[in-house]
Amino acid sequence: MITWNRNRLAARLGIEYPIIQGPLGGFFSQRLTAAVSNFGGLGSFGALNLDPTAIKDVAAEIRSLTSKPFAMNLWVSQEDEGARRSDESAFNRSLVPIARHLTELGASLPTYKPYLPSTRFEDQARALIDANVPVFSFIFGIPPKEILQECRAKRIVTIGAATTSEEAAAIEEAGVDAIAASGFEAGGHRGSFLRAAEDSVTGTFSLVPQIAGVVDVPVIAAGGIADARGVIAALALGAEGVQMGTVFLSCEESGASRLHREALLRGNAGHTELTKGFTGRLARGIHNRLIKELNEDGVEILPYPLQRGLVRNLSIAAEAAGRLDLMQLWAGQSAGLSNCTDVSDFLKSLIQEVSEIAAPVMQWSTKQRNKKLSTTAENL
């Protein structure tokens, strides 16, 4: 008998259900991470903004809340080309679209400061390894060989994000344990690294079978999955698990602001848009006045992370003033399906619905996978 939740991915991660909570970088989501792991899924924490000491502290805090496996996520590439050369004149040009809003909100205008990197990926990765985090996930590239080798030596499971089949093949060749196939429906950043993000916008349910067809490690479907229908579709297409991010943002434990959570639960949350205006890297959020203005022709966007730091000044002031129209409201294309206010209740309902309809789908999917393995063997 085929059981949908018993597969290579679940066994490798040491979890009961191959449901992974997206890392939600930038939010203080320790409680959410632990809640998902305690239920039997894999909770994840986005640590991209943390220094090594803070990473160790967060890992210890999550461990105080759960004894189950959890993941921490990092960005391999932490700055774009040109960030260190960007000058004051570029800063002032990029300030123009948000300056009037800052003034209206009574906030001070930020002043130019030369860019000085605050953290290094290698130092952050070292902190994760020293903390013996059960699962290390990453986007925007592939970690150096020595980092992946040490993860294997310490039995830390690794998950890399791919937005194209070429990226997936490169991740598998590096010896990573699983691949998150990140479709363009996903909220926030997706992590393209071989081609420009604008040239890597394949949808999840087209991307998953493409990647599953070229790699042998487990594939995780990520992007636009918010309910049992999405889980079943992903499994039928060759994924062995799913990663869900936006759907968890609406719960209190996510660390998102009250205004952000309320926006996700409203009927118009499904109207999302891609923009470089929030951070300098292509990402998806709920359509509002800020996205519209930053996406206008002629608006100059600073390289990542300079744009992120600039716009953060407005985000903080807008949130304090209750101005949803001027906030960064990260969300994926299925944001309109978000209804998670209690993590345990949401997961209990999700697992029950998936289990009720999974058996025939999984039988078909397993036949297709076996057919692929048989064809591969014949060609050797």
C-alpha cells in the first residue's frame, strides 16, 4: 500500500510529513518553525540577516521549543554586482520615489553611507554547522565544496533552491541532498543564480516535472502551493514534498506584522506583482501603491542589498502609521487562499484532506517514476 507521506524525502529529513514551511527570511519566526516541526513537518527559519552569534542564539531558541528536525536558510550570494561601486548620486536618485512619502509620514530622510558588508555567507554557514542544525537550506547559488563536505560529515541535510532545470542539475552535481523547485508563483525571493531572475520565471507546475526528469535526488515543489489540491498536484508531477511559505505568513507565529497578516486574509491578497523595487532583486509581493510607483519606467533601483536598506526606512515608517499602501507585503500568487490563523489546525486539516485523495494519485506517480528508472537502466 502506498502512503503519500512515506518517501525518500521524509525519511532523509526524519519527519512524518513532507511538508516544509518556507523560511520567511527577515521575520522572527522561531515559534512558527517549532510549531511546524512539532506537528511532524519541517519548520524553517530564514537567517539571511543574522550574524553568526545571532544564528547560534536562534538555533538554540528553536531547540528549546522543539526536539524535532528543523531547517535554517541562508543566501549564498549576498550582494549584487555594483553594490560596492554605487555612489552618493545613485543613492540620491533612488531616494526620489520614496522621499515624499517619508516626509509625509514625518520620518527623517536617510543619508548616504558607503556600502560595507556586514556578514559573510561563509561565516554564517560556519555558525550553522557549529550549531549542528539538522537541515541547512540555501538559495542564490551553491555553497563552496568544503561547506557541503562538512555538512555531509556532520550528517546535516542540505536543500538547494533551483528556478531552472540547469540550476537543479548543478545543485545535484554538487552533492546536495534535495532540491526545492521554486516556481515564479512564489512570494518573496526565489534565488535564481545561473541566469537573470527575469529569464528564470517558469511556473511551479511546469518546473517540477522538468527538474524531476533530470535529477535523482528528491524534489520539493515550492511556489503557489496553499492547500491540499496544490500538494496533490505537486506529488503527481514528481515532487516528494512541498514547501509552503505565504500560507503560514497569516498566522501570528510567523513574525509578520498584524497589518501584513490582515492583508493576507483579505480578498484582494491574491493580486501580487514582481518587483525589484523593494530590495534590488526580483521578488513578489501584494500589489499596492509602493510596488506600482517603484515599477514605473525611469525609477532607478540600487543593487541588492542597498535598495533593501533604502526602502526599509519607508517600510518601518509606513507600518508605524498603518499605511498598507506603502509597506512591503511579501506574498505569493496563491495569497488569496491564505486562511492559516492557527498552525496546528491548518496542518491537521491539510494532512487529512491530502490523505483522503492521495492514494490513486500516488499510485500513478510511482508508476511514472518506476518507468523513468527502468528507461534509465535500459540506456546504461
